[in-house]
Amino acid sequence: MNNLAKIQAEFQNYILNFENGIQDNIISTNEVNAQDRIDIYANAYRYRLIDVLFDDYEKLSVLLGDEEFNNCANSYIDIYPSNNRSIRWFGQNLSRFLKKNKPYSDLKFLSEIAEFEWNLMSTFDAPDNDCITIDSLRHISPEKWGQLTFKFTSSLKKLQFKWNTLNLWKSINENTIPVEPEKLEHIQSCIVWRQNMETNYRMLSLPESVAINYAVNGKSFCSICEILCDYMDEDKVSFTVANYLKSWVMDGLIISVES
């Protein structure tokens, strides 16, 4: 390794990991000594990563407060240093970090808030898809409906929460009366997706959650109806699933139908 490459490597190692070695190549001035000069670069790099986390997890930062979120971000950087050329993906492991590391792992709703915020953002970046319309369904002959299967937009994400995560996020987003974290009696499902360049989310009832799970996994309209017989009266099933399908199409969730 030539001298320039060695200096560059030492500089990078200090910026990323505070590894000593570069200081002998930094010249002090009357105003700033060598250590402070190199720390300007190292701290600026770290501050930029923290700023990214503040931007990506705006509601989580409000929930924790600036000081605690800053502490959280610094700890996250130590465990999950940036390893991608694009800073866009730097914060992708924050939910996992919060779930596994104290004191945040004791507050389990924090990882759910982070998971929700990350999926809201990543959904916006998903590839574009052309979605079908209600008119597409009207042209399907009745005898084919039972065997219909559905392909969903690539932006669709289905999430499940054990805490009142959506209400917590909503109260912060709308700046309303703060909601206290509360563990739910039953798991809450929701979907996140993008339609017309706008990110959306909504809660799912248990039957719709089951239906969309099976639909995403390629089950036919008839099979979904059979499965939902365990969740409601049989005479209501086909009408209910048809209404689910209508709402999925109107929300821009389905890109194709096959029979």
C-alpha cells in the first residue's frame, strides 16, 4: 500500500470507528490542534447519520424526545454502522435494534413504531405498478369467479402489532391529545401501500386480514370464501369477500386477476 492509500485508509478507519493512526498525519494550527481537526470530520459523519435517523423516524423521535433519541441513534450506529453506498438504507435495522437492546427492548411498542415508520417510507420507494379498475371485474363471467386469483401491487406491506401502535403514531402525527402505550388484547393487523404517489395505511378486521393473507399467497376467490366460513355465517361470506375485493381494487392494491 502506497503512502497516500495508507493515509486514506487510516482516515476512513478513524471516521468510521475512531481507530487511531491518522493523527500523526494531521497538522495542528494556532487555532485548532490536530485531534480536534480530525474530530470535526468524524463527528460530522456521525451527526449526518443521526440526522438521517431523525428524518426517517420522525414520530419515534417525538415519542422518545430529542435527547433520548440521540442516545438511541448513537448506540444504533455502533451496532449497525452504515454499510451501503446509499444512505437511504442506513436506518433499516432500527426496529430490530429496539427489539433486542435495552432499555428500548423493555418498551416493546418502540420497535413497532419504528417498523411502521420504516414501512411507510419504504412503501413510497416501491416499484410502480399499473392497477386494475372495477370495470376489469365487471367483464369477468360469473362462472369464472370461483377460480379467480389476484396479484397485488409491490408496494403492499402487511403488518401486525401487539400494541396500540397505530393510535400512538396517529396521535403524534395529528398533534392531538397524547395516547398512552397499551398492549392490545388481540393482535392488530394493518396494510401499508402507495396509491397515486401517496402512502396510505388502514387497519384490517380479522376476517379481512385472513382474506388478504390468502389472496396474496395465490388462493382463489372460492378458497378464500371457504376459509372465511370459519369467521362468519356462511350466507354472508361471498358478499363479504366480494366487498373486500372491491375495496382492494379501489385502493389500488391489485394489479392483475387470473382465472
